[in-house]
Amino acid sequence: MAKVVLVTGVSRYLGGLYARRLSADPGIERILGVDVVPPRHSIGRAEFVRADIRNPMIGRIMAQAKVDTVVHMNVIATPKDTGGRMTQKEINVIGTMQLLAACQKSESVSRLVVKSSAAVYGSSPRDPAMFSEDMSPKTMPRAGFGKDSVEVEGYVRGFSRRRPDVEITMLRLANVIGPSIHTALTDYFALPVVPVPLGFDARFQFLHEDDATAAMILATTGPAVGIVNVAADGFLTVTQCTAIARRPILPVPLAAAGIFGSVVRRSGLADFSRDQLTFLAFGRGLDTHRMRDVLGFEPQYTTRSAFEHYAHHLRPAVPGVDGVSDAVTDAAGGTAAAIARVLDRIQP
């Protein structure tokens, strides 16, 4: 049973939400919230400790507080919130290495809970319809958050071999969405006109921010379960999402998607890596049997209701967007066809 919990990444939205919800558990005696900057939001009764998990000082904090449970929430998905891709990778990979090194030396730590991501499965046209936890991706993520997540999980597996006495739970969360959280995907569907890969209509599973937090709480207070996929029931396609979000679409040839992604990224409206653009083309599906049978978790939101809750809080792209959506989409289709013809001419 967790008594003294150390939580990383409490200055980020999901980490702060988790700390607030965990504060309601009377069985938790003490919560330490660690981050490099003070949180702008409430973290409940968690005690904020300003520290960098990339610094060995984290080990002294664990020893002084006699931490028995470490919850690693500070695996960051979006580089623009950290000052760039290099900083993101340092926090995700080097930070995890230092945190695990401190856990390995700690005599009090008996449980490690890690917020991982379904991004470890990558996304490709050769993928199975549903990924179970024991499956490997056909194409490994080659860059960005997906590659970081693969490395983080590798270090956690190494730690479990060195410290078999420590209970480990790793939750591979589907794309988290909701009215308050900001991710590359929430920014994408908030664009005034949404670029979509021409000829593709990928299917997505989502996870509401409240369900993501509830799953992490259960992983902290319940029995250790190893690696578990966590996702809501059902799927939505890209075009279904844009319709719910009341956004016109701009079909873009996949060969030109990287160019459009760079333009959008430089504009500051959304943040896309090459792997994220591939995800928009091919999507991903998660088998959630272990989530129910082993973790004992049932999401309150379906994929559709989670996305609808997010979309309900979106501002209209333009006044009367519902009336112009079809016209813009039809015009965009003509533009995309023209782009495709140009690309065909210049390709060897």
C-alpha cells in the first residue's frame, strides 16, 4: 500500500491533475510533487519540491522522505512546451535514467508507476488492427516522443531486472484528450482548417483526461500489473473527428504532409513530428483486455464521448463554420489534386 508518494511532472497539466486526485485518498500519508518550475495550478495537498530529475539530488529527496512509491508522470509528449526537441529528449530519456538510478539505490522504494504511451507501437500500414501488450511494432518509432517512449520503457525493463523486489506498473495510454489538456493532437483538431492525408482516413482511440488520471491513481493504489494498454471503447476516423469539431479539412498528399507539418509547426499553431503525421495517416488500435481483466479499470468515457467533450469547448474556426465547411472541403479537394499532379511530375 502506497504511503509516501513522489510524483514527477506536477507542473504539467496531467501531473497536477493526478496530484490533486491522489490528495483525496486518505490512505496516502504524504505526497511530494517534483518539477523544475513551480506549478501554476493546484496540486492538492502535495508538497512541491523544486528539483530536476536529471540531477542526482532526486535520490537524496527520496531518502530523506522515505518514499515508497514513485510515479513518473514527466514523460513529455510536446517539445514546444519544454523549449525544443533537445530539451524534451533530455527530460524524457536522461531524466528517466537518473530517476531510475535513484530508485535503484533507494532502500525504501517498493513500487514504480510509469506513464507510458501507445506511441511505442508506432504507426504503419502493416500494423495489426489491435495491438496487445506483448506485440511489437512492424515499424519502430524513429524520432520524437514515440522513440523517447520506447527508450523509457527499455530503461524501466532494465531497472526491473536489477531490482526485482520493486513492483512495476507501466500504463500505455492512448492519446489523451479533454477540455483542458493541450497536446499535439488537441492543437491539430483546433486548427481553423485541418490538413488530412489525401486518400487516408485513419481510425483513432482516445482516452479522456479524467480517465487517464483515474487509471494512474488505480495503478498507484492497486496491485502491480506490469504493462497495460489503456484506451476508451470505440474508434473515430479523422473525418469523423473533424466533423464533430466543426472543422473544414484540407486534403494533402502524404508526400507533402511533412512540408505542411513544418509550416504548421513554425506557425506555432500545432506541433507535429514525422511520426505524428504518419499516425494521422494510419492510426492505431489497442487491445484493452488487460486493462479490464488485470488492472480492473473501466473508462467512463468512450472514444466518441471523450472527443465530443473536447470538441464542445472548441471555439468555432470561423463564424458560421458549419455552413462553409463543405464548401471549403470541396475547394480543398481541388487544391490537393493540383498539388498531387505537381508532385507526380517532379518525382523521379
